[in-house]
Amino acid sequence: TVSIQAQVGQANWDQALGERIQWMVGQKMQGAQVKLNPANLGPMEIRVQVQNDQASVQFAAPQAMVREALEAALPRLRDMFEAPEWAG
């Protein structure tokens, strides 16, 4: 179980989520249950698969608000994972 301190839907939430996913990949974790802020929105499941140099990330969240925040965060997450410091 891991947690994200940033509040779901706030401006810095996508950054915090991306950093947590990058940490999971670095730790070779294949999945985690994520405690969200506020707590009544969680937990959210993250599954990570890495093959060669490609990472596949799946999310499962029961709350519509969390799913909407994930959708809104996707462009930022893609940018984070495509950044040269991450790829190299």
C-alpha cells in the first residue's frame, strides 16, 4: 500500500501521481493499492507492467471523481514518462 498526499483533482495531484508511479517502476513493483486524499475516495489500484523499455500502467478506481481526475491527469503523466530524464 502506498499513498498520495496531494488531494485528488488539485493542481499538483497529477505530478504526485506520476512521481508515485515512477517510484513504483523504480522499485520493480507490479501493483499497489493507493490511499488517496481525501481518504473517502480510495483506495485506487495501480498495476504496472514493464517489458523491454515500455511501461504499461492500469488504474482501477471505484469513485467517479477519481476516474475523472485520472483522465484529466493522463496528458501530464504521458509527458512525465516521455521526458528525457525518465527515458534515459
